[in-house]
Amino acid sequence: MAHIDCSFYSTSLKKNAHVIVFIPTVSADDYLEERDVDYYKEEKRFPVLYLLHGSYGDCMDWSRFTGIERYAQEKGIAVIMPSGENSSYVNMEAGEAYLTYITRELPEFMCKMFPLSKERKDTYIAGLSMGGYGTYRCALERPGYYGYAASLSGALDRNVLESADMPHMKKMPRSYVNAVALEHNSDNQLEKLLEKRLSEKAELPKLYMACGTEDPITPSSEAFYKKAKELGVEITYEEYPGVHDWNFWDSHIKDVLRWLP
Amino acid sequence: MAFFQVNFFSPSLCFNTDICVFVPTPNSDEILNHKKSDYFKDGAKFQTLYLLHGAYGDYTDWFRLTGIERYAQEHKLAVVMPSASNSFYQNMYKGSAYLTYLLEELPEFVTKLFPLSKKRENTFVAGLSMGGYGALRLAFQKPEQFAACATLSGAVDIVAVKRDTDKGTIDGPFCWNAIFENTEPEGTQADIFELIKRDKEAGLPLPKVFQSCGTEDFIYPINVEGKKAFEKAGIDLTYEEHPGIHDWDYWDTHIRRVLDWLPLNNDSVEEG
């Protein structure tokens, strides 16, 4: 893997954006074991996973707290980890347009910069907690662009989330919540957006979600899952013992990669 | 500019190494001031400058200590900055194969990962001090790959630099016994002027050379002699000397002269 730390001016955020990217390249193990790897083959285009952090985090989180680089190397996919502040990856009412950035500008930028596949079947998005919400928000914003979307411990149903007993909710400054103003756009309610896409007969990405049985955010994920099932949407849900922490995400991002084609 | 700091395993060095890459992208200045910003498009590739650090330095030097990102942005030029330790850009006798890394592995790696032109006419190398030598070495070791090279305050004559560091009249961190196998560089491929002779005998196309040195620089006398040798060898040489010493003021000022001198088209290349 090449570990690439990117900084560039984002026209949708109107400020510099910071992104961590992994691109498969010859590893020390490949070299030592004389593996016949084709990373340098002409016209090779890598499948790409957009991987979103949770609230209170940034683009460095996944690489610092999990083994995602090793897992992605084994699978031979590129990984793109952007920063989304605490925006829930929506276009904030009084702040940056993260949804536009993540679903439009970032893929366009990355596909111009790096040898990435542009095919829907090779385009994946995943995230944890707020990033799990962001994953489905982005996937439903542009269902024709993403082939697969996976939420880990996702804050999916915002109404149920309100009653979750989590410091994540209580400690977030009210001013920031007001700036995001999720409630001012009904598309930010995933269950409503899902209904809307179904009524438009959009082809949905394949959906996966996993939660920890001891995680207070799980009811928020489950509520969305139930709604999706009621609507007849194909969605895979797995529960594992665990809480809202990096042990869980480091273990179960591997399940996400296993679930991906 | 997009700024990329890349860490990867290098099979030719046998360890992880870092590079910094700039690729032109529309920046806030272009958008605020309604400048040209349509060069970043599908199929666009960029002219590329490999930019080499001096002794005691690494890949961070150029972007930390000069305004190279701004200057390259004006010219829509991609820049690749690698690390080569104090190897004098050689395949070291006792040490790592920096020349192979820089000539064979790195260009393949960066042109695979980034939208960089592979054409000779769009590929350049420059450096300062030890990196000035490195620029000449890469360009004349593989002249079919580089259209032009530039040396700022360069150690253009490695034979003279080794002689002077052996005598102690020039300081250097070079472990010559690790760099070369018990031999003097004179008459080998490490000697730029021997290398040029061999290129000419082989009928290879010769890159053009920009040479600049400060008149108060300790390495100025070596550059004056080097100029004569380039001229004698019939190299297409642009020579400049200016008041200045061996420091970043000189390199920050004169890397801009290098960019003005390079055959840049100030736009992306190779559409489609």
C-alpha cells in the first residue's frame, strides 16, 4: 500500500480538504515472498472504498486506530478517507457542503488523480457511527453511483438516536448541532429518503449494516433496518457482541470487506 | 495544487520511503481572482519536475524552505520530491540503490499513481548542491527520459568534490567508502563528464542543462570549472551566476529562474 496524505483546495467546501488515501502497491511481503502482483499493470483500475469517520474524528482515524491498510491490501482495493468534521456528511445549513463534497467533488478529484475504477460495481462506501449515517446518506443521495454501502454502529434513525444514552450526543455543542440543522431537510431522514428513492424506482446500492449488542446506538440502527425491511429493501444486518469502540470497528470492517465482492 | 505526502515500500531500496508530490489543481487564488483554472480535466496529464534535495536533507526540504508550490502552480507543473539520504544519488557500494530507485522505480511508480506525463519532452529534473549533481546524473544516465536538467549550486564535478572533502576544504557528510567501492569516481559513470562522453559515443539525445551558482558560494570555483567542461563537451548550457552563497535564499530565488527556463507550456498536456 502507498499511504498518501492529500491536501487540496476544495471548491465545494471553500477551504483546504485533508484526505488519507491507500492505493495498493508492492508491499514488503509481496517482495519477500516473490508474489506475482500486477499493481503496475497498464490500465489497472482499483475498486475503491470511501471510508467515513465518526463524530469527534477526522480522516486519520481509520488508519490510526485500525488495520484497514493491511485488510485493504489483502483485498487489493483502494481506500479513501476524507474528513467530515461533525457534519453528519450533509450540506450544513450554516456551514460546509459536505454531502456535495463527498458525493460529487471527492470522487471526481480522486478518479482524476489516481487509477481508480469508475464503475458502480467497484464503488463502495462505508463508515462508523456518524459515518454510518453518512454512508447511507451519501449512498441514497447518489444511488446510481455507489454499488455497495456498509454502516457500522450507524446513527441511522435520528429520532431514536435522540433518546440514546451516549456522551456523543450530550457533549456535542448545541451551536454545532444548530449549524448542521439536520431536521431542516427531510432528505436527511434516511427512512424518508429511502421511501423517496423507492418511489422514484431508483436502483439502490447493496446495503450492509452491523452493530454491537452492548452499543447504545444499536436501537437507532435497528429502527432503520426495520423500516427498510418493511419497505421490502434488501439489506444485510449482523449483530455481534461489542460496544461503541475501535475494537468493534477494527473487527467488523473485516466483515464489511468480506461482504464486498 | 494538491499536496500529496506518499509513504510506500520501495523494492529497490528495501525499506519504506517518503515522497512529496504536487499536482496542479484549481486553488483558491485562481477562483478568487478569476484566473485560468480549466486545466484540471479528464485525461489531463502534467509536465513533471523531479526535484532533488542536498546533503543533510530529505524530501521535505524544498516545500518547507521555498515557495516551490506557488511557483509550480503558476506554471501548472507537477513536482515530485524524493529522499536520497547522503548517498550522493548513487547505487551505494555499502548502502541502498538510490540511483536505481530514482531512475527506474520512482518514475514508474508516480506515473502509475498520478496523472503525470511519461514523455521525455515533459520530464525534467533539478536539484541543489548534492541534488544538483543528482539532477545531472539522472539526466545523463538516462538521457532518453529527461529533456532538461538544472543544477543550483551543484556539486557538478564529483571528482573535485571528493578531492576537496578528502582534503577537508569542503564539508560533507559523505561516507565515500560506503558510496564507492575503493575507487575514485574519476573515469566512471559517476563522473558526469565521463557519462556525457559515453552518451555522445552511444549517439543518445542529450538533455539541455541550466547551471546556476552564487559567486560567494564555496562551490563556485567547481561550477566555474564545470561550466568550461560542459561547454567543451558541447552541451546546450544556460549558465548563470549571481551574488549569493550556499543557502535557501539563493535556491528559493533561482528555482524560479529554472521554471522560467524549462520548456513549460503552462497547461496540462496529453488530452484524452
